[in-house]
Amino acid sequence: MTRCPRWILLTLFFLLPGTFSVASSAIPVLERNALIALYTATGGSRWSDNSGWKTPPLAADGFAMPGTECSWYGVGCYENRVTALEFIDNQLTGSMPAELGDFANLQVLELWVNQLTGSIPAELGHLSLLEYLNLGDNGLTGSIPPALKNLSRLQTLSLYSNRLSGGIPSELGALANLQGMFLMDNQLSGGIPPELGNLSGLKRLELYFNQLTGSIPPQLKNLAGLEYLDLSLNQLSGSIPAELGDLSNLESLLLTGNALAASIPPELGNLTRLERLELNANQLGGSIPAELGDLSNLESLLLTGNALTGSIPPELGNLTRLERLELNANQLGGSIPPELGGLASLHYLELSSNQLDGSIPPELGGLASLQNLLLSANQLSGSIPAELGDLSNLQSLHLQYNQLSGNIPAELGRLANLGVLWLLSNRLAGSIPPELINLNSLFFLRICENHLYTDNETLRQFLNDLEPDWESCQTPLPAVSLPFLNILLLDD
């Protein structure tokens, strides 16, 4: 019988998994015990994947033999030390054990998208080599431990979508290497610590959807590398610091849904890399700074639901990359600048619920990419420009509650993608153009409270299918007075 060479036997001895306990060197006993504590505290037997943890033969502690730990699911090692724990969407339940602080070489701790409860162990502050900490999308409660300040190498802190309460610890301002702080969607209260301005390497700061109060610290101007700032959906008050205009790398400034007052700082016009400026649903007053027209990379400008006054700056027509412009629900007056017709990338334009007057600029017909045009509830007058029929991508046209007069342009019948047409409560008069029958995508029509009619039975049926009472809700034209008729007869 042929004998197996000794080198093959030795190779099998070291490589066959789960057969020989000497397959690799064991991690320190302290770290093995910490792994077992994690398994026990978080319902390891019910994890989606717990492969390797209890692969026979088992040691006296009920887990796979010492030396196999680095092959257990979710465990990463380097030189027989645990350096990574990654259990993403793995059905972890229960609370995090304090023993997690015993992994002296841990660089990555990712437990996001699980059902963890309880508090964040302060012992995590012992993980001096940790670079990535993500506990997001769990059910964690309690406060953020100030001891996390000791994580001097931390680059990402993600605690989002939990039920954390209390204040943001000012000690987090000591995390000198931090690049991303994600604390959104919790129940955090109190003010934003000015010490966060010390995080000179921070690129993203997301604190939205909490219960934060007080003012925005002007010290945030020191975050020279900041690209993304989202403080939306809190209870912040006071003014927007003009110092935010110093954040030369900022690409998104999102402050929606607070109680910010005073005026919009013109210094925000210095943010030449800005792509999103969203200040809607605050209490901002004053006029829209013309300097915002210098934001050449801006794609979204949302100022809805404030108390802005004055006119719309024609300089906004310089924002050639703008895709969304929402200025509705303010107190803006004056006319619509024809310069807005130069916004070639615009998809959505809403100026509704203001005090705008004058006519609709025919230049808006040049907005080739426009999908939604909403100008309702103003004081616009004159006729509907025939040029709006050139908006081949238009899906929604809202002109209701104005003082528009004249006929409905036949050119609107070219809007093949139009699904919503609202013209109610104006002064439109005359015969409805039969070309509207061509609006095959139309599913929502409102033309009541005008002076419109049709003698075309096919058109009547088409309109009745969309708005059955459109004829009965028309407003009769004012009766001509008898003296006026006498004058006309005398002139004849």
C-alpha cells in the first residue's frame, strides 16, 4: 500500500477546519470571553448567521475550540487579535455587553440594522484604536457616553436612527480624526456644542430629526473641510450665522424645519461649491439675497414656508445647474423675473402662495426640462402665454387662484406629458380650444370659476370625464348695464 508523504499529512493537520484545535494560534482569553459575552447578550443562537461559533468539537465553554475564533462569522483578526466585529442586519437583540471594551486592538465595530436595546456601554471608550463605530438603526436608549472622547483615531461615528436622548456631549469635540458624525433620527435635546467646531477634519455632520434647541454655533465656521451639514427638523432658533459663508467646501446646507428667524445671510453666496440650499419651513424674513445668484453649482434652492418679502432676484436666473426652485408660501411680491427662463436644467418651479403680480413671462416657455410649474394663489394677471405649450416635459401646471384672463391657449394641447392642469378661479373666458383633447396623459383637471364654455360635444365629453361639473361651476360674465347699452346704441 502506498504511504501518504509526511508533508501532505502535516498540511492536512493544519488546514482541515474544525478537526484539529491547533489549526491556528488562539486569541487572548480576554477577547474570547468578550466574544462569548457578545453572543450571549445579543441572542447569538437566533442570529441570521452564526456560523463557526459553535462548530464541533466544542470547548468546555460551549463554543468552538480556541484558535478558531477568527473564522467565526462577523469576527475579523490580525495577528491573532480581534480587529473587526461586523454584524450588519444580523438579527442581534438584547443589549451590548460592557466586555466590548476588552478588544484592545479593535478598529471596526459595526452593529447597524439590528434590534439592539439598552444603552451604549461607556466601556467603548477603551477602544483606543477604533476607527469606525456604527450602531445605527437599532433601538438604543439613554445618552451618548462622554467617554467616546477617548476614541482618538475614530473617523466615523454613526449612532443614527435609535432612541438616544440627552445632549450631544461637548467632549465629542476632542475626536480630532473624525470625518463623519451621524446622530440623526434620535431624541437628542439641548444645544449643538460649539466644541464641534474643533473637528477640523469633519466632512459630514448630520444631526437632523432630533429635538435640538438654541442657536447654530458660529464656531462651525472652523470646519474647513465640511461638505455636508444637515441640522433639519429640530427646534433651532436665532439667525443663520453669517460665518457659515466661510465653509468653502460645503456642498449641502440643510436647515429645513426649525424656527430660524432674521434674514438669509448674503455671505451664503460665497459657498461656490454648494449644490443644495434648503432653508424651508422656518421663520426667515427679509428679502432673498441677490448673492445667491453666485452659487453656480446650485441644484436645489428651497425657501418654502418662511416670511420672505421683496421681489424674486433676477440674479437667480444665473443658476444654470438649478433643478429645483421652491419659493412658495412666503410674502414675495413684484413680478416673476423673465430671467428665470434661462434655467435650462430646471425640473420643478414653485412660486405659489405669494403676492406676485404682473403677467407670466413667456420666457418660461424656454424651460425645456421643466416638469412642474406651480404659480397658484398669487395675483398674476394677463393671459396665459402660448409659449407654455413648448414645455414638452411638463407634467403639472398649476395656475389656479390668480387673476388670469383671456382664452386658454390652444398651444397647451401640445403638452403630451401633462397629467395635472389646474386653472380654476381665474378670469379666463371664451371657448375652450378643442386641442385639449390631445392631452392623453391628463388625469386631473380643474377649470371651475372661470367664464369658459364649449360647443364641441367631443371636447365636452372629454372634459366631463375629468371634471364632471366643470360647466355648472363656471362664473357668469358680469351683466352689461343699461346706460352702457344706450351709449352703444347712440354711437351707432
